[in-house]
Amino acid sequence: MRIGITCYPTYGGSGVVATELGAELAARGHDVHFISYAPPIRMNPNDPHTHFHEVEVASYPLFDHPPYTLALATKMLEVFESEALDLLHVHYAIPHSVSAMLARSMAAPRRLPFITTLHGTDITLVGSNRSYLPITRFSIEQSDGVTAISSYLQQQTVRDFEIKRPIEVIPNFVNCDLYIRKDDPKLRARWAPNGEPILMHLSNFRPVKRVTDAVEIFAMVREKMPAKLVLIGDGPDRGAAEYLVRKKKLQKDVIFLGKQDQVYEKLGLADLFLLPSQLESFGLAALEAMACEVPVIATNVGGLPEVVEHGVDGYLVEPGDVKRAGAYAIEILSRADRGREMGHTARLNAKQKFCANDVIPQYERYYQRVLESAAVATACGVSDSARSRM
């Protein structure tokens, strides 16, 4: 298949998932065409099956903001025509599904189906905003196919937007051959020169991730034992986290790595992973850590209970409950056998439910179903709006 993929190319869950999906599809022989304003952060430019098409947005004095949605729709149509795409797969409803809808209309009567994958913030924050709710609902209903990354997000979308059409749940995934526990004694010695246990957090440091809670949890651990905290990522709350580290005099024990590309090389060095988010529609970072045999302490919100099994491969606490999270962290780190047991189970559960080798074929089958449905509808002269309800 020839597949166009649009996502935000930045350091966030939806962009990471979309890029990894493209890489996995390319590895299976599909031609993947990324359409965005910049190359996605994890895209491999050397893969012969992977291509990038830049959306250039012109600025005019008339516009307060560049019309990216329109420029993206035009580029989608251009790539469809030049590369003979079979379908578009857009990640994040606003504005990508709106652009795809415009591109499909401009391509008519030629067939250009598009699939929208919902990732979370596009539904829970952006889409539910009164200003965007009608267009978000309309773009979902007009999509030829819609997927959600967790059962939680599927149910939330149906309830909040009163969606009548089917939404397929296809979970996030991890490459289980790439995300494995690896020994890197030199790097570990650089972070923890005296063999201290390493706690880790990975996110885009937005307020919803509650990165300062990770620091609070670590401070509790540090009161009981020597330890190190490695923070991977960057974003608006980095300053708050750095201030809290200084306030608690933990500068020698907390390492800010900033944005990192090959996180699988670092996750496997952790003894415990912290994800104290206010909300997660799935929790990809938790899954990546679990695949590397790292137990997880996360919050009991959104789709995280679908990933982390409380008391089995990690622990779940309520958002903001740093005291309980700290107690669980101390329990795990005080007993090496407990951490190893939970980490081993975490790896087994990740492989059983979320390996790319099992999830990517779900996407391939879904693509085929959407293409077949679109072909039948086109042959019968069914309109786009009626086709989206099939």
C-alpha cells in the first residue's frame, strides 16, 4: 500500500506513535509518505520506503496566523496525485482530519479515503473545547475510518461527542526487539557511580504530566536511601522541576537529559519508572519502560490501567498522591528481588499485549477494510457522509 501519514512532528506521544507506525509499515514493504511541516522526530530518512513531504505555509500581512490547515490540505492532495496514495492516515483530530477531509473533497471523484486516529488531548482538551467541539465531531463522523489508542479513549469520545459511528480500538505498541533491557555499565556508572538505584521519567514536561510530582516522589525515596533520578524530555514545566530540585537540594542526584531520540538505550538502565500524570489516554512511555523490564508507578487514570496492572508489573495511585507513590517506590527499591520480579512480568505483559508484530497487522487489516468499504461505496455512488457511517 501507499500510505500518507500526517502527525505533529514534535516530541509527543501522537507524533512518536505515528512515526513508529510508519517505520513498521515501511519495514513490511509499504510505501509511507509523511506529510507535515517538519520531519517527525523519529523518522528514518535513509529508509527507501519512507518519504517526507514538507508543508510550506506562506505568511501574508492579511493573516494574523499562517493558514496551516489549508496548506496541509493542498499538500495532501498534491502528494496523493504525485505518489498515487491509497489512503491518508492522520493522527490527532484537529486540524489534521479537517485537512484530510478537504483533500478528499478536492480529489473527488477520485477515491482518497482517510483514517483518523484519536490520541487523547485532541479529544479530552482541544476537541471538548466549545469552540472546536462541532468541527471535531464533524471530522470524526466524516472520516472513512476512526481508531482510538485505548478503550478508555474510545468510550470517552463516544460519550462526550455523542458519536454514532464505530470507533476501532487499536492500542499503542512497542517494538519488542528494540525495547529490551540492555547493559551499559559506562553510562550507568556516569549516572550512578556508586551503584545507586535509578528512577526515571520520560515526557514532554507539560503540566498534565506533573513532572514535579516525579521530583517529590524521588525526594521521599532519597530520604530513605541513596538514589538517582533521570529526567528525559523538555517542555514548559522544566523550569518548575529544576526549581523544586534546587529547593530540595537534590542537584547532585537529579539528571536532566533533555530531549533524546533513542530512548530505548536509556530506559533499560532504570530500576523504576515514574509516570504521575494527571491524565493519560494510554501511557506510551510506561509501555516502553515495561518492555525494558522496568516496573512502573503511574496514576490510575485514563488508559493507564489498560497498560499497568496494579501490584503485578507496577503500581497505580491517584493523581497527586505522591506519598503513596513514594511508599511504593521505596518498597520496590528496597527489595531487589521485588523490582526484578515486577520488571520481568512487565516485559512479559508488554510482549503479550502490545508488541508491534501483533498490533501493526491490526492496522493493515483495518486499512484493507476501509479501502474495500470505500471502493464499494464509490462504485455505488454513495456520498462521503453516508460512507463514513458504514
